[in-house]
Amino acid sequence: MNYRFKVASIKTSLLKTMLISMILLFSLILTQLYLKDNTFLSTRFQNMFEDTKSEPRYFLYLESLTVLLKNPFGYGIDYKDLLGYYPHNIFIEVGLSTGIIGIILLCLLFKRLVMAFIKNSSSNLPCNFSISAMAVYLFLTWNVSFDLGSSYIPFGALAILITTTDDKQKNNSW
């Protein structure tokens, strides 16, 4: 009986690994095909790893961090009046608004998100993995594309979903 359980567990683990590998391979192939035809994106992607100083956001980040270091407690909601632009990074935006304390709290929230993702990826429920993967994707996308004010609704909904999922798992384990 124990032997059959181990074999079934190994088969399930192997199938999950193969499925994830196939999805990653398919994603890499699609990305390569897309970047091959789009010279602007492929150049920016290449510069991300080779020449970071030629990236336009490098100077935004550098100036934003310099302003943040001048006042580590933040500038409040009106930090945009000080800079004149959005820094295109949620961590820097939170730092400019709330200071280093806000950055620490955001890092703790991000840690919680990553831990839930790791925990849910080992779960047998595909719903748990999907919700966590969506949360990580949205966080990374919102980090560089949108300001914090536009992210309260999706992140609030994802926080509720993750919390609900964690609560259901705790209740089922008893």
C-alpha cells in the first residue's frame, strides 16, 4: 500500500514538473518570436542586462532615490509636485510618500505574497496556484507600469483571495 502511494506521488510530481517545463518552454519560444520582430523591445530587453545607464528609467530611479535619501521619512502624497513625474516603481513611490517605514511594510507585504505563492504552488488545488501566480504577475506589472493609487482595487481583491485561500487550507487541515 505504501509503495503504491509513493509511486502515485512520484508520477504526480513528475507530471507537474513536465507541465511547468512545457509551459515555460512555450513561453520562451513565444517571447523569442515576439522579440525577434520587435526591434524596439528587443533592444530595451538587451540593454536591461548590458547597458543599464542607457535605459530611460535609470535616470528617473537615480533622481528619485536621491530625493528619497534627502528625506528618509518621505514627502507625503504630494511628492509628485517635488519631482514632477511618476517614478515608475512602486517601491520608490511608496518611499517618496511614506519613507523608509513604508518601504519596509511594502517589502513585508511582498514577502507574504511570495510565501503564499510558494505555499500554494505546492498545493493540489490549481485554483490556489492560479490566484498566487496572478498576484505575482500583477505585482510585477504594476511595479513598473502604474502608480500605487491605481492598484488598490486589484491588490485588495488579490489579498482577499489569498487570505480566503489560506483560511480554507487551515480549516481543511483540522
